[in-house]
Amino acid sequence: MTVSLRDLRLDVRSDVEEFARVRHLALPFILWTPDAVVHHLTHTHPDTRARSLVAEENGEVLGTAQLGLVHESPEPGQAYLNVYVRPDRPRRGAGGVLVRAAEEYLAAQGATRVYSWVLDAPGNRAFAERYGYRAGRSAHFLRLDLSQDSLPPLQPAAPGVELRTAADYADDPRPLFALDAETTADEPSDVDTTLADYQAWCAETWLHPMLSHDLTTVAVVDGRPVAFTAAYRDGGTRYSTAMTGTARAFRSRGLAKLVKNASLHRARAAGCTEAFTGNDTGNDAMLAVNKWFGYEVCATEVRYVRELG
């Protein structure tokens, strides 16, 4: 049979569900739900020119791709492309069809450089290199079993530090936006990004269907948020922290460990049994924090890049 390509049909619930399922099969270390799939395409900034593609054979979805421009980058032409193929349907040609179509579309939108995350496995890396991508930095996926009573005990906040949740900022999340923007600027990355559009941040991040305002934990000093960990849930027992950061003037005080510990305890109390997170392999400080909690590396991915044109 011939592999065919099309755009994801957002108005067909079963199509969205299958898209999310294929992504989970290929990359089970990241939370992804049908509602998150819809949110990504409908709330991502229009300058991203985002698309979600589906490769299928005889009506069966074999692979998916998410792609777009990095609109927050001050350097034009930066783009992302992440391809996910069902691990039980290899070598059907789905990955190649997705890559070729995605690159053609991105080039037409002005992309000159494409970044992609690739699992650190021989077959995955060989595929990326066959299409002209070269390897860069790497990052770990980490998992923690919350069903065991093994979390470090809750620690009292230092004098002058108050613990809150994102729910406390429901009426005005601007203080959290400011903290997110500062910490994101210092996050290890191949592409410099600047969070400057508050409305876009609200649409894409604050209103994300998996962001748990009750589990997202914030350290506050003199009324100002100075550290946070952003918590996500998939509607079941899986929990993930996508970002933990501290304002520059308050680093090396144990605040990242404080907010993450409080969030993990809340997550376990809320019925979560698995916790996931990710760290750049060179981010020794956060790797040490996560090791202290008991997280273990469950997979590694490599950042690949290709110049277009």
C-alpha cells in the first residue's frame, strides 16, 4: 500500500485521538492528550504557521508531524519539526513522507534552519542523518514513581518565603508571565527566544488544557513570585513538570527544590502515580535536584538541525 499524507482533521474527534495516541506510542515520556492537540493548533500564535500532519496507509495512521516557525526568536528563519512514527509500524515510508512535506512547507514560509528532537536510538539517529540533519546537544527524560512513599519530606519555607499556587493568580497571571519570561531567557536552547507577548502567553501557556493551576507551585518573596514549577496532568494519574525556574537574583537558595517538592507532594495527594520531567544533559544543577527527588533517566533524545536551501 502507498503512504498518503494529509493535515490533521481537528473537527474529527477520532482523528485527533489517534494523533495523540500515535504520539504517545512513539514518545510515552511526554504528556499529550486530544485536547492538547487541538489547543496547540488553535491557540499557537499565527506567526508560527503551525501545521500538524498525518501519514496513513489504508486508513491506518502510521505517523504524525508537528511543525512551524519559532516566532519568538529574534533571528528569522528558525523552525521546528518533530516526527513521530508508531514503533510497531517501522520502515513503511511514513517518516520520509512527513519530513519531505514538512520541509517543503517550512521553506515556503521562509524557514532556513529546521530543528528536530530525535530519540537517541540507532535507527532514529540514522534516519535523521540520512535526511541531512546533524546532531547537537542532548537531553534526558526522567521518571519518578509516585506510587511509592519515597519523596523527601516537605520542608518549611525559609523566613520571608511564601508558597502559593498558580490558582492564586487566576485574576491576574502577569507576575507569573514576568517570571516565566526571565527564566525562559536563561534556559539552555539552540534558538534564542523572547517571551514578550503577554496575550499570546495566556492563550498558549496559561490556558493550556493540561496545565494544573492547583499543582503549579510558586515561591513568593515580598509579594513577588521568584521561583516556580509548572505542573501538567493528563487527566489520569500521570503528572509532568515542564519548567522549573528561579529569578536570577534568588538563585542558589534552594527555591527550585522547595517548589518542586511541594508540587510533587500535592500531585501524589491528588492521585498521581507517575511523574515525568526533562533536563538538558548539561544542566547539572537541575539534574542534581531531580536525582535528589529520586527521578531516574528513562530515555535520551538528541537535538538535530538541518539548513534548508
